[in-house]
Amino acid sequence: MAKYFGKIGYIVTEETSPGIWKPKTTEREYCGDVLRNTSKWTTASDSTNDDLNFNNQISIVADPFAYQNFSSMKYIHYMGAKWKITSVEVKYPRLILTIGGVYNG
């Protein structure tokens, strides 16, 4: 089983001034294991190039911040790029992250 160490990006909405809310990106570092490592090329009808999509699962050892904000996890740094987090499964003391395509946020 491969090991993982990298950053996970959270997007949390914060009040910057009374009545004004803006999204704020926060990155935190985590370690864990790569449970599944698969990829596939997909072709979109409106695109000339194929897209690479992962269907990987990464299990991280979560801290209290991760448990309180797992619904705000948006991307993960993996293999030199940012990838979208498509689902999060809570299995105390870990979170199982499923990642999909490239994150463009």
C-alpha cells in the first residue's frame, strides 16, 4: 500500500464585514495511505482532447479540523496536481477521500 503526504484544500465561507460573506481557501497537510490507484481517459463531446480522470481513494488520518469541515473539502494535492474530491467517507479516526478529475478552481 502506497503512502500519501500532501495538502488538502478547504473552501469555507467567512464574513469579511457585516453582511458580506466571501469564500476563503485554507490548505492543511495530512498523511495517510493510497487505497486505490486507478485512472481512465474520457472524451467529452465538445472537446478535442481527452481528459484524465482518477478514481482513487486516499485514507487520511484526520484531525479535529478535518472532522468539523469535511463537507468543505474541495481538492487534494496528488502527483503534482490539484484533484477534485468527489466524496468523503467518515471512518474514525480516518477520512476516506475519493478523487476525480483535475480541480480548476
